[in-house]
Amino acid sequence: MNYREDVLGAAKQLFMKKAEDVRVLNVSQITIIADYFIIASGRSDVHVRSLSDDIQKYMFDHGKQRLRIEGHREGRWVVLDYGEILIHVFHKKNGSSTTWSACGRTATTAYRLRTPISLRLT
């Protein structure tokens, strides 16, 4: 599985686990940090940690090794680093949509997942 398929699968996994406002941003042309950001919101601290745990298991099961994790204990904003993919899971009250709206406008491509099959990477 290449990392574009990993991005698609991870975004769909978050959506299926009831994450809200799931977005994929292609940032490959504007930063060297990663090629894709996946951004999602959870409804509570527990939900944010659960989404983080679920996505880590999904990525591990698909052969992706996590390089770093931040924020899991607090459950307000968890960042999972998979090299070319950075996954951000926010607590809904932290306003991920507002925080990332400017990034979505400057990203090469931005996608918002509305159904599990609505995302196709170009």
C-alpha cells in the first residue's frame, strides 16, 4: 500500500469511527514536514483518545510505523506523525475547522469527507 492509499484509508477509518469534520489536505507543495495532513474532530477527550487509538491500530495493521505522538494523555489535540502523513485529532471545542481553514485554502488540494466513499485523491 502506498502512502496515498494510507491517507485515504486513514481518513475513511476516522469517518467510520464517528470523527467529525474529517479533512485531508495535500500540503506537499507548501511544506517539507509532510505530504498530507488528515484533520478530524472528536466530541470529547475520551472520543479524541479513542480515535487516536483506532487510527494507530489501523495504521499499524497496514504496515505504517508511527514516528511520534503528542497530546494523547490530554485528549484535546492529538498529533500522530507517520512521516509523509500527519494526523491531527482535535477536541471539537478546540475548533479544528477554524484552526485549519487557512491551511485548507493554501494547501495544494483539500478534501472534506462527507461519506466513507466520497474521498478520492488526485
